[in-house]
Amino acid sequence: MHVVWSSYGGEFGYLQQILCTDGWLEKKHGLLPTLIDKLAHSEKRPHDAYQVMRCLNIVFQVSSPKVNLKAMEWGAPSAIYSARDIGRSCHSLLERESELAMRSSINAIYGTMIATEGALVTCVA
């Protein structure tokens, strides 16, 4: 996720286009539920969880309200809090990214509520 973002000069527009497609949101095989599932098992592989958290931080920054709602629905908040606790005990980078994700997800949820109420944010294909 960081590589794609960086290769386009740090512009979020390209990532927003990718994140507005529904294919990666599929419940069984989509990227978002897979990332959340990996994060929920961070005690087994904290470094993998750190990388997942980095991806989710970018997702929360550039995604549409639909994506943010799906992430919340699929348990992202509890997985993030759990990963932060794991990070505190054994992986400082995971802890740092988890805290950033908690702030980003709160901002994303707040932005989603505003956008959904006023229909301010839409995906453009």
C-alpha cells in the first residue's frame, strides 16, 4: 500500500480509485477482511501485524465512507486495540502504528458520519 502510494508521488487520488472498487471488499476473499483477520491474530505474528497496520493506516486516510463502515463492521476497532496491546508487550513499531490507526480510524469514522449524513463523499470510477 505504501509502495503504491509512494510510486504515485504520495497522491491519494489513485489509491482512492482502487479503494472505491467493490472487489477488494468481498467478505471471504477481499483484501480488507483479510487485513483485519491478520490483525486480529497479531499475537502470533507481531511483525506481520505491524505491516497490516501500516496498510490500514493508509486505507483509513484515503478510503470512502463505505470502506470505513465495512472495516468497523468487520471488527477493525477491536483488532486495532488488541494489536496495540500486543505491540506494547513485544513490538514497539506495532504499538506506534496501532495508536496512529486508532486516531485515523476515529477520524475516518467521524468523516464517514459527516459524509453519510450529507452525502459529501462519493467514489468516482
